[in-house]
Amino acid sequence: MREALKWEFPGGKIEPGESAEAALARELREELDVQVLVGERLGVSLTSSIELELYACRLHAGTPEPREHAELRWLTSGDLAVLDWAPADIPLLEVVAAALQR
């Protein structure tokens, strides 16, 4: 379940017969109108109702447009902690910060 007005990493449910990477690429097309190259899996967050897999992605085509979101932001590793994140996303913030510093 989505947390109203909380920040989330983009993505969504995996459809039957779809890989996690294909689902992420599809969701990013639908949610942000972009094409991405999905890279390595960075981590997993497990809550009582959500299993969130986080992947590194590289923008391949398009400019992100907020089709299903109130706002989008590009962040540096130092900016991550200032946002009000959904609970499932919080355990992955350190992993994202480290990936952004590479």
C-alpha cells in the first residue's frame, strides 16, 4: 500500500511471467515516461506487506515526467535523509547513498 504524501522509489508490482528488471523498466515507462537500462540489484527491504527490490538504473531515453506522482526530485546522497520516506524505502537509503557516491 502506498503511503500518502511520503517519498518512494518508483516501481510497482511484477506481472506474471515478468522479471523484476522488466517490471521496473515497464513501471518507469508508465510512471515517468522514460526508458531505462536496469543494472545491478542494490538491495531488498522487507516489511510485513511489501518486498521492495532496489535496482540501479541508467536513463536511456526521455525526461522524467510525474505522470502518477505529485513531485519528482533529483537528489544527491546528502539530500536523501531530508525527505519524509515511506517505511519500506527507509532501509534502502544508505544503499542508495553509497551507490550515488560511486
